Amino acid sequence: MSKLTQKVINLLIFSSISSSFWAIYRVVFNLFLRDLGYTNQFIGRMTSFEMLGAAILGILIGILGDRVGKKKMIIISSLSFGILLLIRSTFPYENILLVLGFLNGGFMTSRRLLLDSYLMDVTDSSTRGAAFGYNFAIFMASGVLGNFIGGFMGEYLGLRLTLYITGVCYAISPILLRKLPESVRDKRVTLKKVLDFSQYNKEEKYILKYYLLRTAAISFGAGLFVNFGNIIYKDLFNMSPSLIGISLSIAQFGAAAGSAVSPLLGKKFGPFKYTFILNGIVIPLIISLGFIRNPFIFIGIYALRFTFTNMTNPVETSSVLSALPKNRVTSIYSLRNAANFLTRSLAAFIFGIVSVLPSGYTYLFLISSVFYTTALIFMYKLFVPLRKNGVLHQLYSNNS
């Protein structure tokens, strides 16, 4: 495996810093709203607005990334996210939270979208699997640090002050990209071209179809609870912010460690077998979360589910994107992003309704398991052409 270039290393450093502050925001913001007296129904509705913004604005930001440059759009998105977070934390009124939540969702998701597509620009088949694995591991490891620090900051500095610090630091984090050259730009990219599937061949259309279907299914299943882990721990076990941060950090640590070795595991066992088996194990774990109410066992099961689901992400993502036209990666990723957040938006809305019912969390996890099962079927179909066309062997020297 070739050595990572300085461009890739610079992107990974930025990823680690920005991901840490993003994780602090995630663990603190919902608790901040609960502390102000907002209900699960409102938090679910606000999260739904964020996901809609992520889906709709994500496509537009992806197109702008291709047209004006990914580095420039990362800077703009980071500044905008930081400013919006400061405004929402200072004026946490219902209408402001909903309207700015929509905008915030677009800027929130664009960092991952632009960063992953930028990695495609600066890697080849010899380094891409490792680069995606390291980036996802860094994203998760930064989450460990962010959740851990965010929980303690929220408890001892106050939730609002923690959000202020996070907003400022996130906004200035792109300074780490100052030495990185701008990506290649293509001003011919338009929304019409993004939605034009006629230029794909039959195999590419098949891959794209099942990639989007799998994304939609697993995103709906995850959206019923993943964005509300802090609320779930609060409701089921009445945990303090610091304990919630520690609990979420355990899950992030497992995913980080797993993602770091995912290229090696994918090569040893085969990308398909590795991804399929771990995603299959996730389903009974989710079902068990609906019934287990011992906090220690619940935390352990939650961490295993999070780890197994996320540690396979780099292998699947690098394999799929490598089988599709490189000059359309950002556009493709923005479509995947839209499928992800549109379904999460609906799931977040349902969370607000179901979670307040008697045994509501049991129903949420059972419904989620159905969609994870559907996503597993779509994944099997997705990997059929990837196993035949040599992409898996090219990336991992293993077609199984």
C-alpha cells in the first residue's frame, strides 16, 4: 500500500479538528434545548428541519463544490455553521431554531460531503481504501474526544457557553487548509446534469440505484434513534451530561478503532464478507436495545451496534465510489446525502411522536431493525457487480 501524500494528510488533520468540535455540538445542543424546557416532539421536529436542509442544501453545496472549488466551499460552510450556532444558542426561540435549523443542516452536512469527494480527487486506487479508512477512523476518534470533552464542558462550564466556544472554534478550523491547493473545478456541473442519469451505463445505473436504496433504508432505521442518543440516555437512565458524553464516547471509540483497521480486515476476509457479516450482526443488537433496560448492558450493546455499522463504512463507500465516474463523485455523493437526510428527516419526525408513547423506545428499535434488514438485502445486491468488475480486487486484492 502506497504512502499517503501530504495533501491527504492535511485533509485528515482538518477532519480530526473539525470533527471534534462537531461532536461537542452534537452531544450538547439537544441537552441545551431540553434544559430550556423543549419537548421530544419539538426536538424531533427541529431535527427533521435540519435533515431537510441537509438533503436539499447538500445537493446545491455539492454542485457549488464542483463549480467553485471544494476548499472554498468548506471554508464558507464552516464559517456559516459557526455563525448560525452562535445565533441559535443566543436566541433559542422556537421559530428561529426551526428556520435556522434548516440552514444549519445544509452547512452541517457539507463538510463530510466535500471532504470525502476531495479525498477522491487526491487519491488513486493504491491509497484510496486506506485514506477513507483513516478519515472515517479520525471522524469517529474525534467523536470520542468531542463527546467526552463536550459532556464535561456542558456540565461544568454550562451548556450555552460550551456551544459558544464550539461555534467559534468550528468557524476558524478551516485555517488548517491554508496550505492545501484548491480542487479541480468544473463550471459545467449543474443541477440538471446531477439529476441526468442517461450518461451512466447499465452497470453504473444498477450500482447507483442500490446505493441510494440502501442509503435510504439504513438512514431511516438509524434516524429513529441515532440523532437522539443523548435524549435516550437521559430519558431511560436519567444520566448527567458528563455520563452521557462518556457513554457516547465508548461507542465512538469502538467505531474509530474498527474503521482504522477496516482496510486490513476488508483485505483479509474480503470486502463483501466483512461488510455483510458485520451489518447482519447489527440487526439482533438493535432488537435487543428495545428490551434491555440495564444501563451498563445497554451502553455495551449500543456501542457494539454503532461500531459494527460504522467500521464497514469506509470499505463500502470507497468501493462504490471507485466503480462510478470520478468526475461526478461530488454530485453522486450529494444525491446519496439527499437520500440519507430526507429519510432521516422523516425518521426524526416519527421519533418525536413514538418516543413519548408507553414503551415508545421499544417500538422505535423494533421498527429500526426492519429497515436495517431491508438495507442488508440492498447491500447484497449492491455488491454483485462490484464483485464481478474487479473494483474490490483493485482496492483490496480480494473479490470475496
